[in-house]
Amino acid sequence: MGMKMLAKRLLAAGLYSLQVPQRKLSQPGTWRILMYHRVIEPEQSLYPLEEGIYTTPESFARQMTWLKKHCQILSLAELVEELSKGNSNLTKAVAITFDDGWDDTCSNAYPILRDLNIPATVFLATDYIGTDKLFWTDKVAIAVAAIEDGFLLTEAQDLLITENKQYDQLLLEIFYTLASGDTGVSTQTVIEYILRTFKGYNREQLKTVMEVIDKCFGKFIAQTPRQFLSWAEVQEMSQRGISFASHSHSHENLTGCLEDFLRNDLTVTADCFKNHKVKTLPVFCYPGGYYNDQTQAVLSACGYQAALKVGCQSDLTANPMLLGRIGIHDDISSSDSMFACRISLDFFSG
Ligand SMILES: [Zn+2]
């Protein structure tokens, strides 16, 4: 644990014993939307997971128990309704959301929610539901893990060279460095570095590098079992207290696309829910947290009443198309005091 994290832990423990987070949540007009991704033991995953993406089932259960005791847990629909009325009596209001539709939302999080009778909302990237497709970020993790396991076949090397287009130079260098076995840093660090770099690419650049990764590491990618929910799981949860809404169809950054693409994506994602007879909330969740004036305007025109971004902005005057959420993951919220500070104090969640 680094010094900064240690200092944060000590500070959180001190503030918690003084009831600072509890008091902050009790202030009138206070609401929070929590954002979870995966609920899984990282060792259970077949490829390395980014730290910011998972909470262990044990931490998740403890967090839900804490919320039950200290907060007023509302469904997202109830919270959006209260916000639209500008209800200043709202206090300690918390809504729980999950992004993407991972299979562990059903296998690990749902049993805990059901036992504690806690409502939650899951935002599905509908193109991935019921399929064994993977996000590009996970494909990168699989590729890096494969190289670290000793895979860099001659064919893959040849492909990397022949397919080497303008934007692949970095990829090539990273993969050769990895294969040489002397990066001097953890797999996690390498993956996070690559993802950070690729996230700065535009759609065309990203498409190019991912074509190369698909070609070179197709064997490993194809071996990875389904990571997302099936529609049967969605239907089951939907009948038992879990609500669903759209996180787009494609899960692409919707600020980098033309309006036609955006409108089409929204039509397709709505059709997916309809075809599988799953009711949805008129609330949207921006893929990657990216939004701009166009996305907000098109969503409103398509009938969405609210949309969720990433960030801790949460007051009664918040723009309904830009409701803030606090990301919860194990590295920053594995104790009650860290969790309580994270969800209540801006300087812990910013
Ligand atoms: Zn997402």
C-alpha cells in the first residue's frame, strides 16, 4: 500500500470515528448514486481486471449492510422522481447502479441484494448481452496476459509486423517489451498504461489496433467464456426487484460519433429490450461517462428523462441529464470507514 493510500485510510478511520461521513449524509437534500461494475474476486477472473472495475463479493455484502443501517436506499426511479420534484427533505438517499451487465451482477451481487431486499438498477450495453463478445479493454488484458504466459508465436509476430499501420507502433513496442520479459512493472500497470493510451485514440485509430489484437490473439479471445448476462438472467432479475436501463447498444464513446449513429444506437438498444420483453427505466447511462450537448439533446428528444455521468456532483439543482455517480471499487472502499468517506465526502470521491 502506498503512502497516499495509507494516509487516506488513517484519515477515513479518524473521520468515521467522529461520525463526519454519517453527519454529511444526514444533511437535507443529500443524495448519492453509487456506480458498481463487477462484483467478483479478482482471482476468479480468467484475465487481469483493472483495479477500478471490481468490488469483491465480501466487500459488496458489507457495503450493502452498511447502507441498510445508515442510509435510505431508494430505487433509481424513486430517486429521479424525488429529484424532479426538488424534494429538499431528501436525506441519506442512496441509489445503487451497475454498469455494463456483467454475469457476476447476477451470480454474485444479485443474491446479496435479494437477501437484503435492496433495489438496484443495471445498465446494459445491449450488444453484449447474451453473447460471448468482449469489450476491447478486456481483449487488451487477455492479450497482455497471453504474452506474459509466453505466447508470442512467430505468426503473431509476423502479423504484428505486416499489419503494422501508423498507430500500431506503440502496440508493437509494448508487445515486444512484454515478450522480452523485462518491463520491470506489474501486468496491471502494463495493461493500465495501454488502456490509457488507447482511450486517447479516435474511433478509427482504436479500430485499427483492435483489428491487430483480434488477429494475433483471436485464439485466446475465443477461449474466454461469456462475461455478460444472458437475457434469461436479465428477465429473472427484472421480475425480482432489479430494474434495467440502457447503457447504449454499442458501448462506444457517443461523443465521437455522428448523430445518425447515435440515433440508430438508441433505436437498436430500445428494440433489444422490447424483443426480450424487459421493461426499462427512461434513464440512460453514458458509455465511458462521455457526453456532450449532442448526446444530451438526442437523448431528451428520444424520451429519456435522466442520464447518468461519472463524478460526485449531486445536489438538488443537478441537471437531470447529468446526474453524478460515485464509482465504488475495492481499492478505495474495502473498509466501512473508507466506503463511508468515499460516498459522503467530495474530497474522497473526486
Ligand atoms: Zn460501461
